[in-house]
Amino acid sequence: MAIDIQTFSSSGTWTKPANAKWVRVVLFGAGGGGGGGPLRAVSSAAGDGSGGGLVFACLLAIRNAGLEMPAAVVAMSPWADLSLSGWSMLQNAKKDAALSWELLFMSARNYLKKQSPADPYASPIYAPFRDFPPIMVHAGSNEILRDDASRIGDRAAEAGIPVSVEIYDGMQHLFQASAYVPEARVSLQRLGQFIRQRVPDTLAKAAAG
């Protein structure tokens, strides 16, 4: 399993540095010298749930293709282990109001198409996080994906990557969608601050230059 990365240039052409067929990742960013070079990966990467897991798979493919990494990555309740091996799968089975082991099992089975759930592109917790950008991950203590968030933190720490994993007590999967929950506002504020502190105003600089 692999990820197909293509970058789009301002001249309207595509460059394909990775020979893969699984997922197409299109990178947009500030133009290169003279305005005609390939656009570079800039800004930040973000995702939630299964999209949160895909963000880390994309980072793996970007790194392996030798492309420029985003300046930061954030994820909310990421599903990063399609083998469903986290202890919270059992511990929070009766607490999670949104997800169940059965739902994730069937989803993973349909997604993998007989590929190994331990493939790093399918389950990024099995990938080395070497050269990844700074990471912030938020999850709820009552969700079955809680340990996926914690294990992303473990992989990042092992690779010496700056990482912050915050588990919000009593919260469910993607609690940030609840506008009237105080923890949701705190989480979104902290995620936004994390990005702003690490992402330069690249587009403004490119326009000025």
C-alpha cells in the first residue's frame, strides 16, 4: 500500500515524485522561483477521525517522496490504527456514543481490501515519524480512539518530534463539533494557536516578492 503524491505548478502541469496508486494527495502552496516552478507544501495539515489518520499517512508519503513538509500538523480524534489494537477499544466500548469496534472493523475491512492493517500507510502508528513536523493531537477520554491519539504521541516522541497530545476528560469522539461545550472552544483555540505559531504567512511573502 502506498500514497500517490502529485504537485501542481503555476504553469498548469503536474509532477509525480512517487509511484503509487492508493490515494492522490495534491499539494498547493507558494509558487517557486519565477512563478512557474512546482508549488511547495507549506502551511499546515489537519484532519479528524479517519481523516486524522490519513493526514499522518500523507506526511509519511511526503517525507518518503523527498517533498517539503508542512510547518505543523493537527489532528482531532484520529483513527490511526486499523488493526484496532488499542486498549481503549475495550475500555471505552460502553462509553463511546459515536463509534463502536464493530463499525470500525467493518470500515477497516472495506477500506483495506485484504491489505494488512499494520501497513504504515493504513495505520500510521506503525510508521517511523522521523522528520515529521511538530504535532498536536486532541481526543476525548471516553472515545474508543483515545489510544490512537496517545500512540501517535509515542511515535513522535520516539523520533524526537515536538508533540502535544491532549486528552479531554469526559469528552466524546470529535467533541469539538459541539459549539456549546466549553472544552470544544478550548480545544479549537489551542489547535488554532498551535498552527498560527508555526505557520509563516508564506502566501503574503510570496505575493510581496
